[in-house]
Amino acid sequence: MTGAKLAAQLLLDLPDDGPDGPSGPSIARALRVSGVLEEAVDLAHHPREPLALMNALAQLGQSSLSAGRIFEGHVNAVKLLNLHGGPIRPAKGGELYGIWGADGPDPVHIHNGVLQGQKLFASGADVLDQIIVTARSDRGLNLILFPRKVLHGRLFPHEWQVSGMTSTASGRCDLNGVALSDGVILGEPDSYLTEPHFHGGVWRYAAVQMGAMRRLTMITADQLRRRDQVKAPLQAMRLHGMITACETARLWLAQAATTVERSGATPSDAQAAILARLRTAQEAVALLGLMDQALGAASFATGHPADRIRRDLGLYLRQANPDGMALASTASIAADTNLSTRWIG
């Protein structure tokens, strides 16, 4: 049994000890016990089997979107360590990593060897062991790795007050006054933005979302069986639409994984990941609508198995600036002969 499969099982058995389902610490404990964090060291960068990484992300997303989000951040961080020469030993020992790139009104920057500013959407703020943050300097965008102890008293997971993805505790991190010397600089300025590893990585969180799509389809099918409605024409067509939405997303994501994660991937290959991420979101929105029609008002009851997943997925699909991503991708494909040939014909 893989670590991802064991983690998925452990996550399904967790008690609802948080404000909206399992707490972040309980989720992190399941990830650590399962061994999936150590497995990520081999899966994160140029994996021998890219589809194994896709399946791991989907399996966790199927059990818990919050867990999938935290694990995807771990994979992202471990990949960056491989790309930019950071210390990898703690990851092999099962420590939990993440990366925080979202700035608020006070963007994080470096001044005289000291960080200033704050990070928002700091997923896993209550559970991460090692954190990579982005910070601007005169030379560009820098990646800096900090152990959790450096950020003691600077993390505010309780400020994450939203209707979905509650267990990610994606609050605020105050970096004002943190010395650059307390962390490890990864790579050169702006190397983080290099494709196909920057936008080319968006397929990974779409794979987590695809896992949730499958879970909602399973829940819908089960509910329709219990109601003896599987053969009702309208209900059958709704379930059919959900099944094909999952498979459409899976096929796009499989193509993205095998294209972007190979060792010879080029910057233009990032478009495969971007298109897969956008297509997955479109299929997920359609699936949510079909599920609502199939299950009706009953599925909006607190405690219904679809309720929290619906709220979590609805929020997760908004990561990050999908409209801007779509516009930029379309412009790139239209302006490049090779990309136009690949994606248009």
C-alpha cells in the first residue's frame, strides 16, 4: 500500500475535532504517520511515473481537500528544494513543508538584510515544520526557507475565517523584522518564476480538486441508489454528466503530468498544465451544478457528506486568479506559432 493510499484511509477516519471537520493538526498527523511526506521526495521532481504523483494528489483530495491542499504545498516546496539546491534531509525525515507566496497590502520585501511585510493565505500555518516564503529585493523575487521556530509568535492561523477549506488554517504570517540570515536563500532571484516549473505546477492542485470531484460523484451515485433513482432518466443523465466531467479532468491532468514532469520539459510545456487546470475548474463547476440538481436541498443540510466538500471545492477553485491565467494563456498560444500548432492546429 502506498503512503498516499494509507493517508487517504486515515483521513477518512479522522474525528471532526476542528471547527469544520478534522483539524489541521489531525490532518498533519495522518500525513506524517502514513509515510506520504517521505514518498513526496521521489514524486515531487521528475518522478519516474508522473501519473503516480497525479494519483497521490487525487487520492488525498478525494478524502480531504484541506489535506490535499497541504500535501500539494509540501510537494511544491520539495520540488523547489530539488530545483534550487535547498536542504532536502528534513523532508526525507518526514517533516512537513509549504510555500507561502501570497502578499497582502504590505508585500514582503528585503531591506538591509531584514524582511518587511506580511504573507496572506499561509496554508498550514498551524502545522508546517519548514516554510518557503517569497520576498522581493532589488534583484528580483527571492525564495527563502525558514524553520518554524524562526516564525514563532508571527503566525495567525485563527484569522482564516472563511466558509471553505477551514482546516488549512491559511491565515497570516507577519515577517516584519525577520533576519534574512535566519533562513536559507534558495536559488537566484527570479529563478522561482522559471517555466515550466512555475505556472507549469498548477496541474497539481487541479489533481487534488479532481479527487474531490470523484468523491462527490461517488456520494451522488450512492444517494441515488438509496433513493432507487439511478434509472430515472433525468437522474441518470445527471450522474452521467458527473462521470464524464471526472474523466475529462483526469485525461487533461494526465497529459499535463506526463508533459510537464518529464526531465526534458520546455517552458512552453507549461501551457499543458494551465489548460488542464482551467479545464478541470470548468468541469468541476458543471459537476457541482449537476450534483445540486440530483441531490436537491437535502445535500445542503449541515452534516450531509456533500456539504463541506461543496464549500471546500467552491473556494479552492478560485486559486489563484483563474481569469487572469486564462487570458494570459490564450494570448500566449495565439501569439506563438508552435503553441498555436500544438493547441489549435
